Amino acid sequence: MAEDWAVLLMIFMLLILLVLMVAQTVRRLHDTNLSGWWWWLLLLPVLGNVFGAGIPLVDGTAGPNRFGPDPKRRTGFNPQDPQN
């Protein structure tokens, strides 16, 4: 009986961990100005490994992008700004 509860607790914790990992991956993709739907590539066998290893290596968009401001507070090129 105790083993059943331990298995259920483990499954529940793994589901929470999965949700948190997907949320963090989507945030990282938004930082690079990509849609969050790109995280589905991680489920592909070989391409997912390459994509997953490359996400942390790519620098985010300098300045604000369509998903919000730059978390590093860098200024980016704005073609509509007359001072650039």
C-alpha cells in the first residue's frame, strides 16, 4: 500500500517537473524571438537533441522583441527610431 502512494507521488512530481521544464524552455525560446511552439522539436530523436543543446548557446535578442523587453536590458536596433 505504501509503495502505491510512493509511485503516485513520484508520477505527480514528474508531471510538475515536466510542466516547469516546458515553461522554462518556452521562456528561453521567447528570449530568442522564437515562438514557444518550437519546444515540440525536442521530442524528435536526433534533431531534438541538437536543438536542445543549441538553445542555451544562442544569445537572446538584443533589445525588446515581440514577446517583451530584453531581460538583460540591452538596447537593440530600432529602425523606427530616428537616432539610430
